[in-house]
Amino acid sequence: MQRVTISVDDALAGEFDALAEARGYESRSEAIRDLLREALRAGRSQVQEGYCVANLSYIYNHRERDLATVLTEVQHEHHELVLATAHVHLDHDYCLETVMLKGPVARVRAFSDHIQAQRGVRHGALNVILVEPGDQHAHEHAHAHAGASHLSPKPG
């Protein structure tokens, strides 16, 4: 393990200590290590190559002309990416939808961009986790998971 020394002003150190305590860290070092891991993951998730699992969440106005139909059609057109969708009615006008995705990063991002560009879609956010597709193999549950492959998080 390497030792790294940094200098920060008192106000920033105080805020950081409060955050670390609120999150239950026992030491500054562990809190900093987690922040570094998070920053590195975020940087890697901006790449356009590789394979990922992702969650796209957005709020939309279901009264917007044909929007619900368009969103459903886009999901059907990309059925190979869409694993599942959850839909929540927030009030008389707005719905929250979350779409779980799996596939090549560039295609998942393009799908997300297309959904978020629809008139009436608000507050969209895509969370991408890079994974390495595992070997497809048969096991006792093969029929229940036909064509399924195992996914492993990328190291880091």
C-alpha cells in the first residue's frame, strides 16, 4: 500500500470529516479510498467501448401527446438491450420510469439519449456499470435462463 499526503484548507477538511462521519467511516483514509474508487468508476463509465449493465431513470408527462406509446415502442425496438422496466405514477400528470439495460456501452448510451430527447421527458439520468460478459454455459437452470450469460464487474 502506498502512502499519499495531501493538504486541504480547514473548511474543506471539516466538510470532508462531517461527510465521512455521516457515512460511518472509521478513518479518513478509508473514506478517501472510496471516493477515489467512485471517481475512477465514474471516469470509466464515460467510455463508449465495452459492455455494461445500466439503469436509465426519467420522469415524463404522460399527458404529452402519444409520449407513453412512443416510449414503449422505443423499448420494444431495442428489446435486446431492455431487461426490465418499472413504472410509477407520481401524480395526475407525471410518471417515473426506470429501465434496466444490458449491452454494448455505445448502444446503451444511444438508447438513453434517444429516450431523453423525447418531448415531455424530464430529469433523465443514466447510471452505467461496466462489466465483462462471462462465458455462456449450461447448467441445471439453463431452460429457465435460456441464452443468459453471467456478468462480472470490471475490476477497480
